[in-house]
Amino acid sequence: MADTAEPGAGMSVGLSTGAEEDSPPAGRGPERDSLPVTVIEPRSGWALLNPAELWRYRELLWFLIWRDVKVRYKQTAVGAAWAVVQPVAVMAVMVLALGRVAAGADAAVPYWLFVLCGLVPWTFFASVVNSTGQSVVANQHLVTKIYFPRLLLPLSAVGLSGLDFLIGCGLLAVAAAVAGVVPGWGLLTLPLVVGVLLLVAVGLGLLLAAATVRYRDFRVMLPLLLQLWLFLTPAIYLQAGVDFGPVGGTVVAANPVQGVVTNFRAAALGTAFDWPALGVSAVVGVVLCAAGVWYFRRAERAFADVI
């Protein structure tokens, strides 16, 4: 019959000769083999920064900042006003608890404005340290899947805190106008003071970000340390001069936030500057920032393995 096949004829479909086995699979050929291959591996040495690489990923940095802003204020009734509520609430507590004790009789500005002006930079500092310190662990789903400069994670956290800081500065300007306080030429030094504050906060935050990946204890310790640090910065809530003794005076003088808060208030409200204290803050900030970048860049090679 014409439709009858020989025995075994249907088996020939699954068989192949040796020549066919040596031929390249479908989709492979000289054209595909000639495509460039990118191998991502750790550098043999280390460098503090790679500005060219950070600039190439600038759009990712903007996306991370915008994502954090949307996540923070998503499904909130008050929204960005929480950046105002936090310093105002702490100011009210300090005024009620310490108003009669800490306020100076010959003060140049009202005590409530004095405290508010100290809390605005402190809130910015605490927010930067807290958010940068947890930035890598909070984005572990990105760290373990794709490559990008890990330094973008703490930098994006700084951007989110900077938005709240701008809102706080607007609140402070309104409060100073209500109290009738007009700043002088010292207002021009405000960017310098904020720059020193950023050095201290970012340097400390980078150290904590790298350490938190390996030791999760820092996630629990950090809020407590920031609360204690607040009370170790008397420039925030003490308007009258207080003698802390030799040990306490040394601790206060070495506190980099003390000099920043003092000079931030001087620039914003026209009180007396303390340039030596700002110099101490600047030196500590440079050391912390250099150490933070160095330790972060050294530890980031193992982030994906230990996170």
C-alpha cells in the first residue's frame, strides 16, 4: 500500500548523526559569539570615590529619592506636614519641661524660638544618620539582584532628609518673623554650617550602613544612641551658661553637633557665633566622612553575600 511505511521509519526523526551533533545550537553562530561580554567583578584595589560611575547612575539616584518620598508620605492624611509636626512637638515638650530652668533671663530670642532653631538642624542630622545607616539593609532586594554603585543608597537617603530639612527651615523662617527676629549678614554663612553638618551626618551614616549589614544590632542601638546624643548637645535646649565640669565640658566640646547647632542659630537668628566650635565640627566631619567612605567602599564587596 502507498501509505504503509517501513518498520523503523518513524524513528528517524529523533536520530542525529555525528556531524549534526557538532553543529552549533539554534541561535548560536559567529554573529552571536562575536558580541561583547561584560564581566562584573570586584576591583583589585580600592578608591574612595568613582565620580564618573556615580554620574552615569544619576538617574537611578533621582529615582531612589523620588521612590522614598512617595513611600514615606503614601496613604498619610497630613503628608509632608509631618516634617513640621516632629520639631514642633519636641519643642513644646522641652519648653514645658525646661522652660523655667534652661531659659536665660537676658536671652536675645524667646526660649521657644531658641529651642526650635536648635531642633531643625538636629532633626536633619538625626534623620540623615538614621536613614543612611539603614539604607543598605532596607534595599537588600536590590543589592542581591543587580549591580549599581552601592553608594547611591545612602545618598538617596540624604536627599529624602534634605526635603524635610527645607520644610523645617521654612517653618523656622515663619517662626522668626512671628517673634520679630530679623537675621543679619550671618545668614550668608548658613550654607557653610549646613555643609559641615552634612559631613558629620553622612560620614557617621556610611559607617553605620556598612556595619549594619554584618551586625544587625545597630538597627536597635541607633535610635537609642540618637536619643542620648540629643541630650548630650546642650546647645539645643540650654540658653543659660552651665558648668558641666572638666569631663562633661570635654565631651560637649568634642561633640561635632554642638558647634553646628550653635552656629546654625547664630546664622539664622543673629546670635553670637562660636567659630572654634565650628572648626572642631568641621575637622571631625572631614575625618568621619573620609573614614565612612573608606569603610563603606571596602565592605560593599561582600554586601550581597552577607546581607
